[in-house]
Amino acid sequence: MSASRTNRLILVRHGETAWNAEGRIQGMLDVPLNALGLQQAKRVGDQIARSVDVAEMVSSDLVRTRETATPITEATGFEPRFDARLRERHFGIYQGITYEEWRIKDAEGIARFHAGEADYGPEGGETAKQFQDRCVNVVTDLVMVSREKTLLLITHGGVVSSMVRHSNGLNPQSARTWSVPNASISEWRVVWANDAPIFHCDRVGDSAHLEHALDEVDK
């Protein structure tokens, strides 16, 4: 294994937005963090500073991930690059509405979505397979070219779940038995075989650092 190759991969989901709290579909739309999300971002920045000495940081270019990356930079000094390939899944015509509104408009479509049907995607959006392939390809690419042993990605819940499925050999239809809370931390070990990265998931959706974060909002 080359000394310059990544052997630790950390994915941070962005902090909470008002649309998260409302159950509204964000997809690739730009929605800023709410007050709780900003506090969560500060907490995750402090946690990363305690647990990571040196890392290369790459963030999705959407505002909610940029705002999550800012306090991480302030706590660690890691300067992010931004990569649009790390964005959340594109939900096409259903971006901006709630899941309940989607159910009323298109009960069959949302059922196919919840079933993880590989070839289903809302009109104008990505299918489950297209999204998972995009996530795996971009994370693999970023790992391959990383200059540091630790790669830190600030991204979205769907991207994290795609990597969980990939590293556990699961397809999009597999039931999700894990959760990825806002501002949680997920981590993989990267083992190299014939110059290709193999991902081993060590933790998913770790949110212990967020305990009592809500109590600190508006203080």
C-alpha cells in the first residue's frame, strides 16, 4: 500500500435544516442550516478536532454542507475543496415538497422509492442505481487521489447510506437497518488490493457528540 494512499475515510452528514425538521425533500436544492444545525456543526467540528490530527477535507458544494464545513475548518484548520459529485440524490419534480405530499401525488412512485427499486427515479431525478453508482464512484475517486492518510467528506445522508450499502455488498433494494442523523459521523477503513480500495465500515451515524446540542440553541 502506498504511503500516500488514504487508509481512513470519515463521512459527516450536514447539520439540520428547517426542511429536515419539516420532512421536506431537499435533494439538490440549496437550504441553509437552522439554529440547531449550526450548533450541531460546531459540535461536530470540535469532535473532529479531538479525533483527527491531519486530513484532507472535501465537501459537497450545497450550502448546508458548506455551513457544516465552516466550523470544522475553524476547529481544525482543514481547508475544504468543494465537489458537486458529493451532492444528495436528485429527486426531480418532487424536490421541495414533503414526503406526505409526494404520497398524495404519487403513491405508487413513493412506494417504489421506499422499496429502493433500482431503476426507479422521480421524473427529472436520479434512479436508485444511478445515485448509488455516483456516490461509490466519487468516493472511490477521492480516496484514490487523496494526498493524506485520512480523507474527511462533508456530505449528505443518502451518500453515507450508499457507501454503507456498497461496503456491505447490499443493493439499493436492501432494507436500511441503520440511521444517519444530522451531523453524525460515519467511518471506514480502506484496505488496498491490487491498487484498488476496499471499504470496511467501522461505524455509521455516530451522534454521541451531539448530546444536549438542542439545549444550547439560542443561549
